[in-house]
Amino acid sequence: MESIAYAYLAAGFGAGLVILGAGYGIGKLASAAMEASGRQPEGAGAIRTSMIIAAALIEGATFFALAICILLALK
Amino acid sequence: MKSFPTPQDTTLGVIQPDSVSVAEHGEAFDFNHLLEHLYDSRTIEYPGGHWDIPPFPPVEVGGLTVDLSVTKHVFFLLVAAFLLTVTAVYASRKIRKNPVPSGFANVIEVFVVFIRDEIVLTTMGPAGLRYIPFILTTFLYILIMNLLGLVPFGASATGNISVTAGLALVAFIMIQVAAIRAQGFSHYLAHFTGGVAWWLWPIMIPIEILGIFTKAFALCMRLFANMSGGHIVILALLGFIFLAQSILFAPIPVAFVLAINLLELLVAFIQAYVFAMLTALFMGLGIPQGHGEHSH
């Protein structure tokens, strides 16, 4: 029973840590994109596109980690 | 999909039965009843009842018994395909008749022009024009499937990992086809060496092969996790009502659920866009862009 408790604990902590990292990364990305499009409003479209791509790639890595957490919680 | 452990299975279930059982009703609330809405089932619900889809007889394929019955997600997958066909054919007929579209056809034209100018031309260049139908179909199909999950009694087929895996498999094939078509088969194979010295090939080739699979795997996981994640959040918030067992508390989770639903509407569009965008981007990586730079 103890080991199951640790697995649930690890899953919860893992999910939290994943979100910390991903939130920080996407936050930095968004702030940089906002600054860039504020400085050059004519390039806002291109900046937004590359921002979404980068955010989606960060998100992809996040989901790999979250999938591991879900496996921990469900096993 | 594996189901969540029921409280009876383990002492550490999702919700302890004691903590939610109420003396008033005398029966325990089981969170799994809420979660069942997430899972695939053989029942289609509609206002005032439900319809059990008759199962197909199992099919034998090379010694394997395969169950090809239509389930809830398959049903909504087909509904989405039907809606997509109807809307696209209707809009294209209307535009052919009158090149200046109005009303509904105008909405579809906005999507088509957006896909062409913002997604295909920016990532693949003029060489990508032949792939517009594929990218457009991917976008609209995923969008309709996502939106069907927000319709009452509906289910989003994209919240099922098998569906997203199928979509990612198609995207994977198209990414390879675009690269082979643009570069030729020998160049396509040479690409796996990454252009490094031959003694680095044993390291480089597995990494490159892994790289083409992770792209598709990420597409699959991203769409699945985004669509089912929103549903889980909504169900968890609704679960608070049953935890509190008070109608006075109900408006608070419902307000949150409303906000999450609006977010879901946004996510439905964004995830369809991201899937189409990344597919186009990965296809574009395999197409030489003409200005000499071989991008990776």
C-alpha cells in the first residue's frame, strides 16, 4: 500500500513541477513576443505565428512529462 | 483506455467512498460515474433517453478477432465527416455559382484563405499549394470534431487517443510523402545522415529516425491531452458540487465550468490550428525552400 501512496504523491508532484516549467517557458515566450510586436507592430503576424509554434513545441514536451505522471497515477 | 481505479479497488481511490457518502441519500457518490462521460461507450445519449448502438459481429483478421463495432466516438467521428462533407460541398457549389460569396459560404472562404495564406504559403512556400486540400481537410475535420464535444450530449472524438493517433499517422505519412516528392528518394534517405562524417552515422541515423516519429507522436499526444484535459477539468469542477452536497454551493462550480467552457471553445480552434500548422511546418521542413538554405 505504501508504494502506491508514493506513486500517487510522485504523480501529483510531477504534474506540479511540469506545469511550473511549462508555465515559466511559455510565459517568457509570450512576454518576448509581446515586446517584439510592440516594437514592430507590422511584424505582429509573423511573430504571433512563430510564438504559437514555439508554444506548441513546449507544450508537446510538457505532455510527454504529463503522460508519465498519468501513468504513475493509473498504474 | 485503462479506467481510473475505483474506490473499491484500492484504499487510495480517486475519492474515498466514506468522504462523499451522505446520510440524506444513503448512497455513495462515485466520481467514476462522471468520468464515464469521458470514455468511449456503446451508448449515444440524447435529450430524454439513450440509444444503444447494436454491436457488429467480430471480424477475424488473420487469426485475430477484431471488434469493429461503432462506438460513441466512432459515431461522432462519422458525424463530423458527414458535416464536413456537407458544408464543404455546399460552400464550394455556392462559390462556383457566385464568385462573391455571402453568408455561410463566406465563412468557409475565410477559413480557406486563412489556411492558404497564413499556414501553407508561410511554411511551405509556393510548392505547398498542392497540399492545401490536405491541410484544409485536417483543420476543418479536427475543428468540427472538437466543437462536437462542446455540443450538449455530444462527445469529442479527438478526446480519444486512438483517433488522434490515426490523425497523426496520416500526418506522418503525408510529411514523408511531401519530403520524398520534393527531394527524391535518394536525397530523402541521405537526409537521415544529417550531413555529418560517416563515423558519426551510427549515432546520427537513429536520432533522425527517432525524430520523424516524435513529431507525429507529439501531434497525437498534444491534441488528445488538450481535448480530454478540458473535459477532465470540467468534470472535476462539477464533482465539487457532489462533494459539498449542497445546492447553495452549486453556482460557484457552475460559474467556473462556464468559464472553462468558453476556454474550451478557444482551445478547440487553437488546437485545430496548431495541428494543421505543425503538419504544414513539418511538411515544409522536407521541401527545399529555394533560397539555398536546407532547413531542419
